[in-house]
Amino acid sequence: METLLLGLSEVGTSSVLLAILIGALIGVTIGSIPGLEPAGVISILLPLSFSMEPLAGVMLLVGVYGGAWYGGAIPAILMNTPGTPVAVLTTYDGYPMAQRGEGKRALSIAYTSSFVGGIISVTSLVLLAPMLAQVARLFGSAEFAMLAALGMIFVVLAHRKHTLEAAMMLGFGFFLGTIGIDRSYNTQNFTFGQEWLLGGIPLVPAVIGLFAMSQAFVLLSQKGQDAHITKLEGSGFFSGMMEIVHHKVTVARSAFLGVVMGLLPGVGEFGSQFFSYTLAQKFSKTPDKFGDGAPEGLIASETSNNAVTASVMVPLLAFGIPADALMAMLLAVFMVHNYIPGPTLFMERPEFISGLYISLFLMNIVVFLYLSVATRWIVNLTRIRGRFIGAFILVLGFIGSYSQNYLFSDALIALGFAIIGYILRRNEIPAVPIVLGLVLGPVFLTRFRQAMGVAEGDLMVFIERPISLMLFMLIVLSIGFYIRGRLKDARQAATA
């Protein structure tokens, strides 16, 4: 009870409440505009969050993240254009419902499903993070090295159709993480005598360039990006809420899959949405209606992707291991304020943890209420032209990358990564592995060296300890199942 009261006092400050509100509103806005991804906007806001209170800075970014997943359903349902990448499956059943004149009903189902998924996700964070933090107390250097390696393997295998490209991008990010001064031997790695590389590749300019400025280049290069006109038809926004009760099994199954997938680095919303939609169709009494306006499909899609939003924070809080690009940005916020994720954070900063839980619940409530009453005006955001958005993001990207350390070199680094990100986008090559390689690579190298030093160079240290052995076996099994799946696909292709 004392911790809860401390958490309420943390959340009760004007800065935190304002951060939740602004973050949620920005997130909904971003999700409502096709072509504008939340990762880019979050990266621009990252330098601003450093100057805020720890909880306020975290909630500003998380509010954008969670709000975007809610708002992405609006253009997906009304325009057949996903507002966010994870809203692709929402178009399958949401848009046919809108074509039948049931746009408001579809949006109501999407909002309610997202709200239920978000609340269940936060509940899972409250229950799982402290438990896993206690397990993390048993971790040594070998275990953390294997956990970082497992995270990188999952990131690569999650990009099933682009595994080779993802592995190359992860290796590129890993290499970038080695640039700078090696503090173990006090030597310079790949700096080529350039003083601005002594501190390594800064995370913030890299993220801004890869996600925000590269997206700006894409928007600026598009032709004929005229405003879209969207009609909002059907009964009231609360008409679809009872659908959740009628399909409670689908809701529970999709939320469970979302929570579980959120715990796995690199899998996240895409994996949970695919499995949830597939299982919903398999167990449905009317599977033939999926893709033709089935409420169950819409419920499965929206519940699963929002059930990831808080559970994805479990590995970060418990182990200090980011599961995706956003968690890597949140890790930077934690480190700036000297809040080290892991077991010690739960003991030393219980008021922060409790405040984070309460803030996440509050964020979902704010977004749901805002969308329930303001959708008729939010729809107008779909009419903003892409080139205008691209120019605006490009300016903000340069300002954000420069303002962190007030170094012109950071702006040039952001520009370099923007060009790389643009090339990757045009060729459909994933950019997220670069960021996770940049973050997890140094963690793996440091912990690997420490483990080898303690074991006097004996590699058996990674399989002699039970937890390390279990993580190693997970790596082997993951690779084994992936190879088996690829061989099966090859045989089916040869047969066809």
C-alpha cells in the first residue's frame, strides 16, 4: 500500500499527467496519418525526454507508442490504408465493414479491443516484471551474454522473409557498437583518428536518422500525394462494444498471445497479430467471413497488437535487455537519469515502478476516452498531404539530433543514417536490427569478456551454469526450428 501511495504521488505531478496526455494525443495523431510511423516521431521526441523527469520522459514516449496503435485503426478501417505497420490485418475486416456503412461500429470494436488488450498487457507487466527481476538476481556475466545473444537471434529470425538481410543489418549494428574507445584495453576501435568518433556512434542521432528522417525522404519522394477524403458512417461509437462480450474467447486468446509475443525480442506486434488472426479464423464458427467484414478478425487483430505494448517492457525492466527499437530508446532515457533497469531498480526506485504501472493504466484510459468522443475530428488528419509532413519531420529530425549534445557531427550522423534508412526502406530491408545490434552488441561483448575472464578462457562456462545452459539451448532450438521450417518450405515449393 505504501508503494502504491508513492506511485500515486509520482503520477500526480503536473509534468507526468501532462506527458501522458500529450504523448497519447500525439500518438493518436501519428497513427491517424497514413505513412507517418510512430518510431520516427518517438525518435524526434527522445532528446526532449532527456530533459524531463524520468517518469514523465518515459510516459511521453510510451504514450506516443500506445496511442499510435489505437489511432492506426482509423485509416485502416475507413481508407483501407494502415495508419501504422501493425494495422495491416485490421484492414482485412475493418474496411469491408466500413464499405457496408458500418464504419462507426468497426471503429468502436477496434477501440474497445485495443483498450482491453492494453489493460491486460499492463496487468501482465505488473505481475511478470517483479517476478522476472527476482530471477535476474541469479544472472551472472554468462547468463547476460546468452540473453543478449538470444535477443539478437530472435530479432533476426522474426524477419522470416528477410532473415539474411536482417542478419546483415544486425551485424552492421554490432559493428557500429564497437566503434570508439574500448575501455577494457583503453584502445581506439575504428575511429581512424577522428575525435568525434571517440565516444562511439550516438544512439539518438542514429535512431532519428533511421526512422524519422528516412521516412521523411520517402514522403518527399512520393508523387501525387493528394489529400484523402474519408466518410464516417454508421451508428454511434458505442454500438460495437458488446461485440467484445460476444467474442470473449477470441479476446482472451488474442490478449494472451500478445502478452507472450511481447516478451520475445523482435517478435512483438507482427507475430502476435498473425497468430491471433489465424487462430481466430481457425476456431470461428464462420471462418468464411474473415476478410469480408468479420468482427472476430477485427477483434483478434486489435487486441493482440495492443496486448504487446506493455508486456514488451518486461525484458527491459527485469533484465535491462531491450526487445525492440522503442525499448532501446526507453533504455537511453533510463540511463540518462541513472535509473539502471534490473532487480536493483525495483528495490531502489519502487515509487518509480509503481508510478509507471499507474501511468500505463491511465494512458490507456485517456486514449480510449479521447478516441470515443473525438474521432469525427481526428478523421480530418487523413487529409494532410504527405510531402508537407515529410518536410516538417526532416526539419525536426535535424533539430532533434543536434540539440542532444549541440554537436554538428551528430546532425551529420543522423543524415548519414537517414540515407541508409531510405535505401533500406526502398529495398524492403529491415532497419530495426541495426538499432538492436548497436545496443545489444556492446552488452554481449562486455558480458562475454567478463565471463571468459572469470572462467580463464574456458567456453564451458556458458553450458556449466543451469540458466546459461537453458538460454543456450533456446538459441539452438530457435535456429533448429527455423532451419526445419525453411527446409519444409523448400520441399513444398519443389513439389508445387
